[in-house]
Amino acid sequence: MNGWFDNVVAWIGAHPIAAGLVIFAIVLCDSLLILGAAVPVIPLLFGVGVLISLGEISGPYAVLCAALGAFVGDASSYWVGYRWGPKLRGVWPFARYPQLLDRGEALFRRNAVKSVLVARFVGAIRPFVPAVAGMLHMPLRRYVPASLLASLLWAMLFLAPGWLLGHAYDAVAAVANRLALVLGALLAALVLMWAAVLVIYRWFAGHADSLLARALRWTRAHPRLGRYAAALIDPNRPESASLAILAVCLLAMGVAWFVLLGTVVMGNNEPLALDRAVFETMLALRNPLADRLMAGLASIGDAMVLVPAIALTLLWLLWRRRWIAAVHWLAALAFGLVLTALLGAVVDMPNPPTAPRGFGFPSIAVTMTTIGFGFFAILIARELPGRQRVWPYVVSGAVVALLGFARLYFGAHWLSDVVGGMLFGIVWLLILGIAYRRHVARSFWMQPPAWIFYAAFLLAALWHAPRSVDQVLARFAPGAPRVVLDAGAWWSKDWATLPAQREREANQRWPLDLQVAGPLEPLQRRLQANGWGVQPQAGWLETLHLLDDDTPPELQPVLPATLDAEAEVLLMRRPGKDARETKVLRLWRAPARLRDGTPLWMGSTQTLRYAEPFGLFGLWLPQPATANAPGGVHDEVRAALRDLRAVQAPHPATGMPVLRLRIDADQDSSASN
């Protein structure tokens, strides 16, 4: 399905006129009776919206085609209902699933016109309400206007998210593409974890009775093995359904854990191909704004955060004489820590290149966070009513997902380390959870421990995370470049082997038109004497000023950028021809070093314009093809540095001029005098 979806969206971008017929056809199929339940129209319209924002297809044209497809599809369903009427109830699938029409009819009988409008936006009943309208012979003079209005509003609403996201992402990606990707990936990880926990829990909850009945039949058919299962399954105990669910989860997670462990061990303790792919992807997403956020999230699994929350909750349990709960939780944590350490000693998995010592398979921090939060969820979920019991598990999954993603972002672990820690923690806490649920039948007031645990964790995280950011960033700072160049060879010819552009994407393909060998202080002083100023690297607090309409553009920060996942070491600005234009010079550490130890830097000169996408925030966006224009920023920088040892030549890869500077120690001392 993913390949089909990608191909359709790519074809739409390549054939913007004929794409209208495809949009019409797919929306038509989505609106047809029965067939509509199988057509993935929502992701398609989202993709079309993104293509609209990129100018690949006309927005009004796409909206018109989608609205016509919806109207014609609904009209077809209306005709089927009008033609066959009540006979539809005897036709598959309505004969087998009568609720498909019952839901639409229940809504329709409340208010016919409103139901036509509302049903278009509710996927579960969208294909069926028009058929019900036909079955009940709704007059066309009432049906057609409502259907036309609903189709048009639906097309605009469901194209809008992709349209808006495409505009916003295109603007943000020009200066903070990695930040946008990191936040998007983090959100996707949270949504995936939330969906997995919610779907799995609700599926088991909906099938608990049937699972329990099957388990009872199995114990009677297998009396020898069944006596062990019978210890968990007692129809007279209200906990039996929960124990059956936990047992099935334990079996599934146990199988998954041993499959992963076997895969790692059979791979000669080498990282898997997926591990390397995720590591390379995360390394490419490193950027200064995301670094500090991820460093804070990576610390929420530290003992300074987990121990206070667990200790205070255990004290409350002991004060309330909940001895069994306290003992089981302590056992889960203690044995989990010991078993994880033993497993890490047995499985000799090499660390990622960016990971210091102390990280291994499985991740101890992820395992202990899974056990700590997971057992607390088992502890209090039984005290919550009905569907609310899933929320402690959702919170636990979210915290573990945040921690695991942050550890992957910094390359502290392989993906198999994180997944292995999660699975091992879940297996162990399920074992202890089953043991606890078997021995405890007495309920207790769960609000006090819930407030204590979650509040203590949040306060400890808010206190500890900001203080650990710099330490985390220092531990995972990028190493020295592996490429080594001779200083003389770099000056004469090897400079051309360094990158000529920053990124592959068109809106981020900034020219790297400056190479500097030596200290940057003389360069900085000369530029400052010519009206340039140094902007400190913008952090999250400075970035929030972009939302302030009262701050003038010249005071708004230029967002940091990266080269090979490293932040710029120097950002200099100079006012442009008006308040909404500024000129910048960015300098990064080069992806190579000189053999004699002289530092090597690469830079990009740019003209930025201040833009306000949707009027919600402001951004300094780079202007294309202006950096090396005659009389542009590049020439201004060259003129300001004319007394330094410099030479300029076109880069063989792009033909764009690259200025090379050599700042020796004697130049530095003379500049100081």
C-alpha cells in the first residue's frame, strides 16, 4: 500500500492536469457504498495538499476535482439506496453486518439534512448515509444542496492540512530543516507508541471474555499443563480477565524478545543493518536547536529523575501498609537491573561510534524506565474504571518512547539496544505484574500515589534535565574529522575536494564559497570594522521571539544551521538595503583537517529576507542565487578581508567562486597590534 501511495502521489506531481481525473476517481471510489471502506483517501488528499503547496498542482483545480468526486460518489450511493431500498439489508455485507446501515439510519432519522452534512466528515458512516437517504426517499431538492455543500467543504478541509504543512515546512526547512524533521520524527514515534498501546489494550479488553473462555477450554483439554494456567484463570475471580490478558501479552513479548536476542547473537554480536541505517539517519539529523531538547529528554531515564519518584511512591505504599505492592515493585526494579547488567556482560555488542563507554545491549536506562513506569501502570490501572485503565500504559509508553528516541538521536545506542531494553523490561514487568495481580485482591485509593509518582517524576525531570544538557552534549560531541589534508596540497589543489554546497535539496543548497585555514579572530575583527556584527547561536528562548509580532525584523535572530551535523562556529550579520533584509556569513568546522594542526573552516555567504508564513511567526529565509552575484555578499566579504592572504578560484563541481584564506600566526599578531 505504501508503494502504491508513493507512486500515485509522484504521478500526480508529474501530471498536474491529468491528476484531476485521478483525484476525482479515487474520491469517487471512497464515496461509493462498500468500496469506500477500502480506499485510503485521507493520506492521498494529504499528499495532494503538499503538492499544492509546492506548486505542482493548482489548488482550486484539486479542490474542484475532489468535491466533484465526492458528490458523484455520494449520488451513486443515493441512487443505489433509492433503487434497492430495504432489499439492501439482505445483500452482503449488510446481511452479515447490519450495523453498517443501522448507524447511518440512526443518524439520518435525527436530522436528514444535518446527517448528510455531518456524515461526509465521519469516515465510519460516510459511504452509508447517502444510501440511507435514498432508501428513505429523501427529496432531491433537499439532498442535492446539502450534498454539494458537504462535498465542497470536505474537499477544502481535507486538502488543507497538507497544503498548510507544505507551506510551513518549505519555509522552515530553508533554515531549520533538520529541526523540522527531528520534531516530526519525535511526534511520529509518540503517535506510534500511543496507537500501539491503545489498539493493543482495547483489542485485548474487547476480547477478554473470549480469551478467558478459550483458556478454560484449553485447561480442561490439557489437564497436566492446564493446571499451571488454571492458577491464573478462575472464573470466580474478577482479576481473571486481566491475568489472561497479561499472560497473552507476556507470551507475545517473550517470543519477540527471544527472537531479537537470537538475531543479535546469531549476527556474531554485530549491529544489524537496520541498526546502522537508523544510526546514520539520526546522525544526519543532528542540529543545535534539537540537540538541547534531545539532551534534556535523554536525561529523563537517569537515576536522579527515576529514583525520587519511585522512592516517594514506595514510602506512601509502605505507609498505607501495601506490603505486597511495594515488595513486587522493588523486586521488579532490583532483579531487572541485575538481569540487564548480566545480559549486557554476556552479549558483547560493540557500541555505536558516537557512544562513550557504559552503553550496551540492552539499554539499562530504557529497561529500568520501562520497568519503573510499567509496573506502576499495572499497580494503578486496576483501580481505574473501564476504558480509563489504558491511560497509565499510554503515559508509560510515551515516556519510554521519548527516552528511546533521544538516546537514538545522540547515537548512544543501536536501535536493537533500545527495542531490546523495551521488550526485556516489558517481559520482566509482566512476570511480576502477573504475580502481583494473583496475590492482591484488595483495592486502594490510587489518586494519591498517582499524584506522588507523576508529580515527583515531572519535578525531578524539570530540575535535572536543564543541568545535564551541557554534560550530555559534551559526551556526544562529534569527533575530529577523519579526512587529513596536507596544508600545501589544500592551498594548491585539495581545496576542490571539499564540498561546494551544503545540502542536496534545492532550497537548502547553500554555496560553500569560503575556506579558511587558521584562527578566526583576525577575520572576525576585520569584518566587524566593516559593519558586521557577531550573533550568538540562537537557542530555544531566542527562537520563541520569532512568535513576537512586536519585535522588529532586525532584532529577530537568524536560526542556526549545520554542516555535517555540526553547528556553525561563527555567525556574522550585516544590515541589508532595508529592515527586512540582512546579510550573513556562516562558518563551520570543515569536514577535513590539516596535517600540521592548523584549524580548517568552511563558510557560506547569504542574503536573507524576513518572511512571515501565514502571519504566525517570522523567519529569515535565504534568497537563492544571490550569494555570488556581482556586488553581492561574497564580494563584500572578499573586500573586507583583502589584506589577508587570499586567492579565489571557481569550484570545479559548480563553477562558483570559492575564496580561500590562510591566516598565519604572524598575521594574527600583526592584526592584534
